[in-house]
Amino acid sequence: MPANINDCSQRFDFFSAGEIRAKSVINFEKVNKLSYEVVIYAYGGFGNSTTETLTLLISDVNEKPEFTTTTWTITKNDEGGPGEQISCPDFKNDI
């Protein structure tokens, strides 16, 4: 079923040259819709016309992780003192 034009126009910009652009970055993990169907109407100069359905798929990209915290504190007594290099803590067992 084609997407409601309001739904598509809120997320995408459509240009007369045929270009379709997302209005903002689409976060795969946060969207509730992973595809949009856009019906394209093409009108010729002599009264000819045709329609095609274009499906826009939202794909996951394996982007690098972002850490907003710049300082981390590990508070386990058996991990060494300040400035001492430690092994990678096994956080999965602490959950």
C-alpha cells in the first residue's frame, strides 16, 4: 500500500528532477517503519502518462559506536590502583 503523502513528505523531500532525499538522518534503531512506497506519476507532453511504484527501504548501517562520556570510573577493589593498566573487566557477569 502506498504511504500517505503526509507521512512521506514529513520524512523526505521530493525534487522535480526526480531526486528524493531524507530530510534528516534516519536512525534504523528508532524508526517504526522500514519501507515507504511512493507512487510516481509521469506525464508526457502529449497527454501520455504512466505510474510506477518506488519502494524506499531503510537499511541498517554498522556505524561506529559513539561514547558521550569522556571519563569512566571502574570501582572494583581487585582491579588495581590509580594509573595502573588493568585487563578488560568482564561486565557481562556483573549484570
